[in-house]
Amino acid sequence: MYGGRVTDDYDKRLLTTFCSFWFTEDTLDESFTFYKGYPQLRYKNKEEYLEEIAKLPDFDDPFVLGLHPNANITIIVHYDSTFIISTHT
């Protein structure tokens, strides 16, 4: 997907898979959690949502996003490379 658009058959397959997993009756259940420690937020006003969102960690475990733990290594290498390049320009 590019820019949030479905651009080919593979994008369509991926989107269909996500939708079939996340858009079910189970996600409407009060006890449903997206990942351990990430429950659905059910508040009545914006301030309560913002307070709860502020409590979320700054960095998520790769598993939260369905990634392999080694994804952290890739991210760290990328940030290190970006930092080194930016300090030499």
C-alpha cells in the first residue's frame, strides 16, 4: 500500500486479511484487547482519551505490531546511521 491506497492485488490481499482479523464481533467485546496492555479505550470525553493515550509507552514492543523481535535491531541501526550521517554534514 502506498499513501493509504490499495495499489495492487497484494495490497488487496493484505487489507482483506487485516479486515477479516480486526473487524469481527470479538472486537466489540468489552474484554477485547489489541495486545496485552493495550485494551480498548471506552471513555465519554476527549480529555479521558488523551490522558490514557499519554500513559502509553513511547516505544512499542515489536510484537505489538506483529513484527519479529529483530525489528528493533533494524530500527536502531537505521537511527544510528541517520545520526552519524547528520553529524557529518
